[in-house]
Amino acid sequence: MEDQYITNTPIPNGHFYHGECHLSKKDECIEVVCPSTGEVYAQMPIASKETVDNIVLASYNAQRDSDWATRAPRERAKVLYRWATLIEQNQAYLARLEAIGSSRPMHEVLAWDIPYIIDTARFFAELADKHGGYIGATQSDRLGMVIREPYGVVGAITPWNFPLSMAMWKAAPALSAGNAIVIKPSELTPFSTVYLAKLAFDAGLPKDIFNVVLGSGRETGAALCEHPQVGKVTFTGSTQTGASIMSACAMTGPKPVTLELGGKSPQIVFADTKDLERTAHCVAKAITGNAGQVCVSGSRLIIDKSIEASFIECLKRYFKQLSPGVTWESETTLSPIISRQQATRIQSIVDQSIKEGADCLCGGEIINGLGGAYFAPTLLKIHDEKNIALEQEIFGPVLTIQTFDTEHEAWSLAQHDVYGLAAGIHSANLDRVMRGIRKLEVGSVWINRYGRSFDHIMPTGGYKRSGIGKDIGIEAFEANLRSKSVLLEFDEAY
């Protein structure tokens, strides 16, 4: 049944440029594995530097020669609106692609991911004509203007955990601002992005304004970042890779970057939280959603010592209700880990954490017998602030637990030397919440909730080594434009 489900889903394999999929005979291919089953379901080309060069140049020429950048902004917006409509009309197929190729359960793709990217496209469509430059204060015989223009070609590298959402984060603001974009999706989850680009072309986007190049990060991604015709690079992924990308852009540009990187985000629970069961449910979802494979995953529970025991029991009850399984079954509530290699890495960190003194209260092991790689939701009680589980981003359903006696101690434990992506505060005390907002060095703070919403006006991005720049929001749109100063001197005869 599972193999038939995959077999009956056509795969849009190949680089997408010139308005269609292409397979270059010069490109080597690698196997692509279905996370749910651990089985190979497709072969994917690895774009060589030559292939990247051809695709980027096609986008560069299209951005210069087509009318995309100079088209009336409302006309660009209409294309993005048609794109959103086509996504809506093709959501069943997109959900199948996403479920087969990634860790996203299909019922969650249909309920969250697809509506989310449709809203994202429409949000940035509306910004197309909501921006402008300004008139500068100059001498009376001159007129000073600052105008905003697109970069040209934006190079984007997206991760494997939310392929559709991350592709839309990059594409929608870049296109709305008049740029062309070339996306390299993760080699683990490439195909839904290819189809997303096809739908954009079908919606009326000029040929080569949205291209997709398939390949590895080491070869293909590096070639994209270093290409001289790429005006800006945007990336979501690990802190280590983000640093390499920033270095490559500095050495071969320099060119601006937007980086959303790793996190070790705290969820701080005070004893005055109004509903303990509801809060525990929120905390549990924030670490088990997508099996913890989320950049903003709330992976550190920092809790008032007086409610620790009862809260842990609530968490355990929630964990027991989760059902691992293939992503296309409606009963699945615990996603597969993206690969066996990643599951083994999670296991090694958990084992090392226990060796360093952590108490494993539940889970702590790979779930065998399901075909794909699955990891049991895990609670680790931490006694040493230098424990590996606190220091490293695990990217799995592993929640560390630390307790506090005072508010001051809570804020101190919440700070992280390396990461500053997000945080959650659970408390009924408004004064305390406001103090926490000021003290936490993170890019997003959620109060009595955890996670992003459909409020696209709210930008996302990190402090410290969790990134630079913002995705979503007006900030993301403006980051796809550069400014030009113009000084006009009046003829004295007038």
C-alpha cells in the first residue's frame, strides 16, 4: 500500500528553468529517500558549477530583459495572486509531494502548510505597491531623491524541515519586490519546490524569473552563493552552514545575506500559569511538532520547581498519545526523523547527555520496526548547565528540563551563550511578562503560546548566532530592495 502510494505520485524531477524541468546529462545523480519508509523513491541531479552558472545567467538576463522589475507593481501583485490561487487548486498534489518527500504529515500540510504559503504569497503581493523612496532635504536649487530598486537575482537556499513554507518565505518577497530568484532546496526534500516554481510560471511569471536548481549544499549551494550575478543570498538552516555562506558572500561579493539559523529556545513556565494542563500541552507540541525538527522548537523547559512534578506528568501523558507512522496516514501524529543518519545523531547526543549526568525521564531511543527513522519523545532532567543537551541544537523531539526558585534565576537560565532565536513565557503576571520580554535576548517572544501564526506582519529572525536579518513581515520585503541616491540640480535660468 505504501509503495503504491508513492509510485502513483508523479515526481517533478529536474532543475526548473526556461519554464520547465530539465535533466542535464552532465549532472551526476543521487538517491532521494522517503523519510517515512527509509526507501529510495527518486533520483535527483546534482547541479555542477556549469549548470548553476547557466541557470543563474538565465535568471539574470530574464530580470534585465523582461518587464518584471519595471512592470506596474499592481500587475506584479496580480501574478502573485494567481499563483496563490493555483496553489490552492493544486493543494492535493502538493500535499502528496510534501508528505512523501519530507517529515510533514499530509493532514498537517493540508491544514497548515498549504494555507500558510497561500497567505504568504498574498501578503507579499499586497506589499508590491506599498513602498517607496523619499525626498531628501537639500539646498533649494536641488532635488534629492532616494529610490528603491530590486537587487536583480536573489539566491536562496532552503532547509528540509518545511520545504514549501521555507521556499515561499524566500520567493514571495523577492518576486514582489521585482527580483528574479533561484532557489536551491535541500537535497533531502527537493521536489515540492520544483512544482511550486512551475505553478508560479503557470500563473504568468515571466520565464526564468523563478528558477530552481537541484543539488548538494557543498557543490551546488556554494556555486550559487559565489556566483557574481547573484545580488543577494538568503538562507535558512544550521548556524555552521550560515557562517560558511556569509563568508562565501563576503569573499566573492561582498553581497548582503539574510540568515535564519539554529536555536535552543527556552519555554519558561511560572507557577501562576492559569491552566497547567493547557500549558503542558503547548510546551509538548512545541517540542514534538514535526518531531522537533523546527528551528524555533521549544527545546528547553525552564520551570518553577514547585510545579515541576505535576507538569512532567502532564507532558508524559501527552507524549503517550502520539502515534508515529507514515506521513500520508491521518492517524500519524509523530513525524519521522528526516533520515537514519539524523536519528543516530539525536541518539548519540541523548546518550552523551545521560553520561554527563542527565536523568532520562522518558523516551531516549530510536523507535524501531517502522521502516523509516522515528525517535521517541524524550525528557531529560539536566543538573549541569554545561550538559551537551543544553549546548547543542538536537533537532529532534528532546526536551531538557531545568528548574528555578526565583524569577531572576528563570531569566538567567533562559539566556544562551550561542543562540537567540525564540522564547516562550507562560505566566498570568503581566509585569513579570514585560520584564521577561526586555531581558530575553531573542528575536521572537511568545506569551502564553508558542510558535508562529498566520500574522505575516510579524517578522522572524534571530539574535546572536541564530541569524541576521528577518524573514516574513515588511522587513523581509524591504530586505529585497537596495537604495539609490539621486541629486538633481536645477538650471539657474529657471
